[in-house]
Amino acid sequence: MLPNRRAFVQGVLLAAVHAKTSLAQGFAGLGIEAGAFEPVVKGRALTFPADHGPHPRFRIEWWYVTANLHDGAGTPYGVQWTLFRQAMEAGPDAENWASRQIWMGHAAVTSASEHHFGERLARGGIGQAGADAEPFHVWIDAWDMRGLDAMSAQTISPLVLTASANDFAFDLKLEASQALVLQGDAGYSQKSDKGQASYYYSQPFFKARGEIELSGHRVQVTGQAWMDREWSSQPLASDQKGWDWISLHLDSGTKLMLFRLRQSDGKNFISGNWIGADGLSEVLASNMIALTPASQNSIEGRMLPTEWDIEIPSRGLKIKIVSLNPQSWMATTIPYWEGPVRIHGSQSGVGYLEMTGY
């Protein structure tokens, strides 16, 4: 076995060894000191289209899309498309099999009664997976996220999004007219009281349309989608064991992003962003948010909170989010829960919930 191929296999096996830890901690050891990897620095301006592309001097990054869809009869569905890049070593990248980059792709389609997912693993440098800033293109095998000819770097729109496996497929077009949203402080997203952070921006205003296939049944769908872009070398503290991440499309047109990073001492680091229909946003500090697990389900031998109570008193928000399919378990190399949710309470709407480290 060539040394570089051995390094790839070792990287995948390392992820499998840590499969019971969080997605980020297990895949790239993100609670480990960044060392020689590029640091995240407050005040660094994000630039487009350059930051739509890869950042190989950072340890990890991802391109992440979730979509809440429905067919002509109103039947709800969820779609996930994700590509992760991990640098196995710090320093400039090399070409071909000497590349230090490994890639992992996840995709899923979810209904109230079914949840089907797939995973792809690839080595960088040989064309099997990668990312280009301009023209925008992110891929692993035949799974594709690609900007169309008229794509605007400031909206990252329009895009086409495709993936397929034995029991699901989707082909979607995503369009947005509003600018990207910089999370945290102008794209600097703090993740702990110790100062860990990532660069993070989103496009929460996508309108989606296209076709999905689930267990051989094809349907035309429309709906809303949310894209997250994030990269860092150490976004988690060493004592953080997982996270709960929520993105919501309120029927008022408001978008809401919340995350809770769970620490081994039982304390949590909570933050969020209230994004108005006009695209203007307000960072929500921990003391502004009440984020409470409301109902547990037994899933693959774990107890997970698939319903949550959320209160933001300053915005008059008091809602419950309920999973469309509580069994939305991603039994991938590093397992986690990811699925669509519905909103009930002072406002209605739809969204997505991700839970790692359980």
C-alpha cells in the first residue's frame, strides 16, 4: 500500500474509532489545539467569491445545505447535502496522492415515515472530490453543488444540487435574491468562553424547487433551503462533547439560527442569530435564549431530544419544534441525528435540527 493511501485509510479509521463522539470532534479532532494550522482571527473580512472555495490551511470546513420541501399535496419532506474537508496535516497542500486533504459527503431524504441517507469518502488531489470558488463547484463522486452561469457571488445563487443512492435521489435548483448573512461578529462565530471560533456565513433565503425520489417514488417539490459555510482549525474547546444546531424558517419571513455546545461539566455555550425578512440580523447572546429539550426518543440505543422548547422574550417568541421523523439518524462513519422539524406556538414554520455527540 502506498504511504499516502495508508494515510487516507488511517484518517478514515480514526474517524470510525471516535464514532461515539460528536461529528466534529470525531472527524477532525476539533477540540485539539490548532497547532500549525491557520488560526481564526477576529476582524478578518470575508470575501466573495474566494471564501466560497476551499481553505486547505485550516483543519476542517464544510458546505452544508438543508431543505424543507413539500409536494403538490402538501406532504412534507427534508433534504440534506453536506461536504466536509479535513486536512490531515498542517502546511501547504500537495498534488495527486500526496494531498493532505480527505473529503466526506453526506446526503439524505426524509419523510414522516422514511429516512434514507448515503455517505461518500474520498481523497483529495485526484479529482474524486473537491471545491472551486469560481466558477463555484463543490463535489464528491457524482454528488454535485454547482453555480449556474448567472450565479452571483454575493448571494451564491442560483445553484443546482444533486445526489443519489440506492434508495433516494434529488435534483434541486436553489435561488435567492438576498445577500449572504455573516454569522457572529461579521463572520467570526465564537464557540466557547475560552475563545474557540470559526468563520461562518449562511444563505438562509434559498427558494428550492425540483424533484426527489424516495424508495422508487418520484415527486416534484418546492420549499425553502438553508446553506451554511464554516471553516476553522479548532472551533471547539476540549471539554465540549457535542452540539445541538437549529435553523428555522418562520412563516413571518424571519430566519432563526441557534446552537448549543454541550460541555462535560454540564454547562452549555448557547448563541444564535435573529435574521429579519429584510436580511438584517441580531446576534443573540446566551442570556437572551431559552433552549430546552422537551421530549426524548430512543434512537439506535441513545436517548435524543427530538422536540425542543424555544423562547426569545425580546422577540416575543415562544415555540416548540417537533421532528417530522424522530428516527432521522445518520448512521454514517461518525453518527449523528439530522432531520426536518415543524414549528408550533407563537409563530409557525419549518426548519432543521442537528444533534451530535449523543
